[in-house]
Amino acid sequence: AGTTLNIGLVYLRLGHLDSALVYMSRARKLFRLRRDSVGEAATLREIGSVHERRDQLDSALAYFKQALMLQRAARDSEGEVGTLVNAAAVYA
């Protein structure tokens, strides 16, 4: 799942947003199957970043909020901070 997410991140950095979403969606499913809420939350945050790059700000915020819910439930404070920074950037 982590490798699949990383491939999605490479596509995101290259600006290939459709491919990034394909890999990130796969990664999310894999993390969910493994019941890895921290990994799923990180993936949701990155999916939100793709939507932010597309100027789909409402969608980006929705993904950031989903990520925050999982991070708070898992007590993943480091992930939570990263997601809050991403969400704040939408408003900047």
C-alpha cells in the first residue's frame, strides 16, 4: 500500500493528476483492507492535495476532514498537523 501511495505521489509531483488519483485510490483501498487507518489518512490527505491542485477546494477540504477524523481517532498527532497545514493552505 505504501509503495502504491508513493507512485501516486510521484505522479502528483510530475503534474499527472489523473494518474496520481488512480494510484492513491488503490492505496487507500489497500490501507483500508489492512485496517491501517494512519496509512489511509495519509492517503486521504494526498488525495485532498490533488484536488487542491485542480482548484477543487471544496473537495480538497472534504478529503482533509476525512483524514483528520482518522488521524484523531488513531492519535496520529504528526499526521494531524500535516493535514491541518494542508487545510490552512486552502484558505491562504
